[in-house]
Amino acid sequence: MERITIKNFGPIKNGFVDINKVTLFCGPQGSGKSTVAKLISTFAWLEKSLVRGENTIKDFEKTGVFKNQFLSYHRLENYTGIENAEIEYKGSAYSFIFSKKGSLSIKEIQTEYELPQIMYIPAERNFVSYFRKPNEIKSLDRSLTDFLTEFDNSKELLKTPYELPFNDIKLEYDRLNDNINVTNGQYKLRLSHAASGFQSVIPVFLVSQYLSKIVQEQHSEKPQMSVDERKRFLKEWESIREQKSLTDEQKQLMIQSLSSKFRKTAFINIVEEPEQNLFPVSQITLVNELLKIVNLGNGHNKLIMTTHSPYILSALTIAVQGKYLSIKIEGNKNSEKLLSRLSGVVPLDSCVGIEDVSIYQIDYETGSIQALPKTSGVPSDDNYLNSLLDKGNVQFDWLLEIEEDL
């Protein structure tokens, strides 16, 4: 399991995160949830680039490169206290240490590595419904530009009307005008004219579905290499072929290993505030759809989310309890009936084991990262978001007491 340790970077003063199959960050605005998610995204990309051979360790260890070139991708390069920051990321193939002096040191780790498709879905995603092509928003975040690129690619899913799991809504793609239309049979609107909730959720849903599909296809079939990838592959392949000391079998194994560098076998989906502009029921529906995606493939997909919403946390808790019950139901004489009842509460393909879920609270005042404990096989109810709901109930009780004294 990958781990990131952060000290004195932006709002984060001290803490570490074990990056699980599903990892959730909650806390007040400005506490550092997105900071942690963006750092995970950055280091995961660096590791991927090294494995693919696009860059060398020396490329990344040059003074100032990490700060000026890679932290700037998510606009983290000017965070307060960066000169005192210490960050350590331990991946599957490489470990990285960013020191107080601003230098990055890298060591290779000899473990199994699944080449990922990495997608960071920013909170500013509502903008994409107003732009058609990435070059129209060059002045904005590079992460948003990359997201728009994948959103543009995801239109391939709309060759026929595409049904969404929200409000009986379908998507239609007008190729002539390059517009996505939202329709329920009674009305049809361009996405840019639709409700803010649709402008938020549709890009998340389409991009996640599209990239997941790409990874699944590459995992099951031979992927088509880009021109540059093919050049590098042929160069390394020629080097292996010319080694006379190797047997044909050894050469074949090495070439197979080489090919695996260019095949994506995992999907790391990082979603900021999936609840954005959504009604609670739709928040839960979206979480279930994202969990379905993380459950696909060979078991190496990851879902990382940041949230302010208790409904997101509740949906994740229900998915965990659903997994526990689905396992317990196996072998029961009424299993078919019980599973049918269970699927009426939570989709079975959205369920996830408690061992695959990590939830972290970030304290705004102390800048610390704390793992949410697990109670009786589910995430604890004693958490930041639930405490805010309890506070509201207590305040309402106080108002009732005041009314009684009138």
C-alpha cells in the first residue's frame, strides 16, 4: 500500500496517509484535503513517468524541478512554508523524499507495479460545460485543462443516447455543433444551460466511465502504442535481441516485461468534492457509481475523494456494511431473496470491504491528519461531519427551550 507523509506543507503540519483502494478526506475548507490529494496525484504521476522510461531519476532530482515544474501543475509551488516542508511518498516502484532544502531524492523499489491511468477531477469542473476544446482555457489550471481533454475524449461514449443514473436523464451528443445535450424526453438543454448539479456531475461521470473503459480494454487486449512509445520500445527491444548471452526464452520474458510498461492496468480516480451542487440522493448515487468503477478490473483501481458532505461518508459506510452482509449471506438457504433485498438498498457491485477503505479527518487548527477509527466493521460515527449534524440538533433543542420559557 502506498503511503505519503507530509510535514509543514501549506495547511498540513504533520501526518501520514496510507492510500487504500478507497481513500476519503474530510475537514473544513482550507484544512488541506485537496492539498493531500494533489500531492498524491503529483507523486503518482512522477512514479509512472519513471516506470515508463519517459524521465530518469536525474531529471527529477535537479534543483527546483519538483517545485517549479511539478508542484506548479496543481498550483502548489507557492504554498506558505514550503521552504520548511518535508514530504515522503512511498510508491510501489519508487520512493520520493522532498527535503527542507527543496531537493528531491528518489530510490527504486523492487516490487510489483501496476501502471495507472491517473485522473484528477478538480472542483472547478463546472467550467468545462462552457468550453469545447482544451486550448480555450490555457490560462487556467493545467489540471483543469487535462480534465477538459479527457472530457472531450469521453464524448465517444455518446455515439447513442447515454442514460445517466440521475433523474431519468439521458445525454445526447450533437456532433455537428459539438454540444452535449441533456434530455428527459420532455425537454432538451445544452449542458451549459442545464442545472448546476448536472454541470458538475456529468463531467465526473463521463470521464470516470471513459477512462475506466480504456484501462479495462488495455488490460484485456494489446494496447496501441503512441509513436514515441513505439520508438522507445523498439530501441529497448533491439538492445535485448542483441544480447547473445540470453536464451530465446529469456529474451521473450524480457520483452514481455518491457511491453507491460506501456499498458495501463489500473485507474487512480481522484475526485474533489463529488457532492458539488448535488441533492443528497444524487450524491449517494454518484458515490455508488464511482465505487462500481473502482471495483472493476484486476483489483488495483483506486478512488480518492475529498468531501464536506456527511452524505458522502454515509454512502461509503452503507457500501461497507453492504459488503459485510453480502459475504455473510453467502451459503444461506434464502441467499437469493436476501441478496435481492440487499441490492434494493445498495448496488451489490458498489459494495466494498472495510479493509479496502481509509477515511481521514484533517484538523484545521492543528494541521494534523487523523485516521477515522473503525467500529464493528464500519467507519466510526464519531467523526467531524456527523458531529456538525449533532451540533445542529443541539442548537435546535436550545431554541425549543427558549420558546418554552416565553
